[in-house]
Amino acid sequence: MITEQTTLRSIALEEPATIRVFENLHLDYCCGGNRALSAACAEKGLDVSAVVASLNDAAAVKRFDRDWSQAQASELIDHIVATHHAFVRAELPRLLPMAEKAARKHGPTHPELTQVHQQLELLADDLLMHLYKEERVLFPYIQTMERQSAGGASPTDACFGSVRSPIHMMINEHESAGTLLDAMRAATGGFTPWDGACPTLTGLYYGLDMFEKDLHRHVHLENNLLFPRAIEMEQGLLAAR
């Protein structure tokens, strides 16, 4: 049973169907997931009793694509790369020209669009490098640890020492990406186009909203599932030496 004192992180992990409720209410269950539900609702001015009821209703229905908490690390990594990394790489080249066009056309009367364009460019630069580091360094190391765990081998020495080091870096970069999207959402009134807005602006705001939702699910799978599992695997391998 979900209560006001349950953390957002534990709710999302134990009842993945509730993630849709968090997304609709713009409650951060990934980077800010260690807060109690009551504190998160107070910050957003939401009625916590109504939110608890909505979350429990969603948990009872249990509609979600899959509960990834029981998947192997390698399977989870494959899903993250094929689904969320691919989405980032497909959407950024589409959204950036739209943001540039909207800023050029409407920036003089709507300066928030210039801000959105600049922040989206920064987000793109940061995220694409972030994906590269995960796919070339961190994820292969986690997959190697998983094979070693299954075979009873000792852990391979890594250039970064403990897996905690790159994980800490990735979590910080997740938070930076979330901060940029939060700023864009605030500047645009929740990605809400004004009456009579052109199709480019409407499409941009819709795309940014979808991008933020996907990033939340992406970060949830890494911060709350994959990374703790990687740390646990490393501890087990070291203990078995």
C-alpha cells in the first residue's frame, strides 16, 4: 500500500504502473526519487491524498510495458540502448532545428524561445557524450562483471577503479540533464504553446514534453535498477576473491 511517506523511488520500483501517474503530475521519481511523496507533492502544490489514491489505483491495474526489476543486467542494458539511447539520438536532430526556427521567428517577442534553443543545444552536447561514455565504458564493464559473477571469476581491474566512480559521474550528468529540462519547462509554462502558435512551435513543445518523459524513464532504469545492481555485483566479486 502506497502512503504519503513512501518515497517516489520505491513506489516506481515496486509498482512500475505508477510511473504514468508521476509523469502526468511532473513528479521526479528518478533523480529526485528519494523524497517522501508528501514532500514532493507539497513542493508542487498537489493534494497528497488525491495523489496517493491515483497511485494506488494505477498499482491495482498494473498496466505497464514491463517490470524490469527482475531482468538481467545485460538484458536491461540492451533495452536501455535500443529504446532510450536510440530515442535520444533520433529526437535531438529533429528538435534542434525546430528550436532554432522558433527562436529565430518568435525570439524577439518571446525571449524564452532563445533560452530554450540555447539550453537544448547544451543538453544535446552533454547527452550525446554521456551516451557514448555509457556504451563504450560503463555498460561493457557491467556486462563483463555479470559474466564473471556467473562464472565465479575475479573482477577485471578497471582504469577507473571501482564501478562507483563512473556511476557517480553518470548520476551527476543525469541530474544536469534534468535541470536543463526543468528550466525549459518552467520558461515555457509547462511546454504549453500560446493560442494561435505556429505548428513548428506546437510540435517543438510536444516533442520536448515527450523527450522529458522518456528521459525520466531512462534515468529511472539506470539510477534505480542498473547502477545499484552493478555496485552489488562488484561487491560480490571482491568478496569472493
